[in-house]
Amino acid sequence: MTAFIKKQGPAFYFNILSAAAGIAAFIAMVISSTMNEAYALNSFPLFVLGAIAGILLILIAVYAANRWGNYDYVGTLSFFQPSSAGLS
């Protein structure tokens, strides 16, 4: 496992950091939306779906870069992550 971590480049760490930030933002969104009626989100299921899609796209991009190297087409999914996370 340590050899795997040592082999990674900066993009791996930034992707993992952004996935962690996305998970934290998702948890904060759920908590703040369910606190009381004043903070309720009207289209909460759409926001949840967008947040989950954004986190999954980051993780798929990390997996694809490690599986197929930097020349994979699946790694371009990380480009679409901000737009899907922007839904939430």
C-alpha cells in the first residue's frame, strides 16, 4: 500500500482531496437541509443526486488513471465533475 501511495502524482492527491471536500459538503448539505423548515431545500433529491454524481466522477477518474495510466479517456470524467457538483 505504501508503494502504491508513493507512486502517485499530485493529481491523485488533489482528486482525493476534492472527493473528501465533496463528501464533507454533501454531509453539511444534508444536515443543514434537515435542521428545520427554514433551511429546507426545494429540490433536495436533485441536489443529492448531483452531489453523489460529482463524488463518483472523481473516484472513477482516480481509478481510471491508476488502471489505464494518464492516456485514458475515462480520466476526462474529472473534467465533468465541477459541472455535476455545481448542481448541488
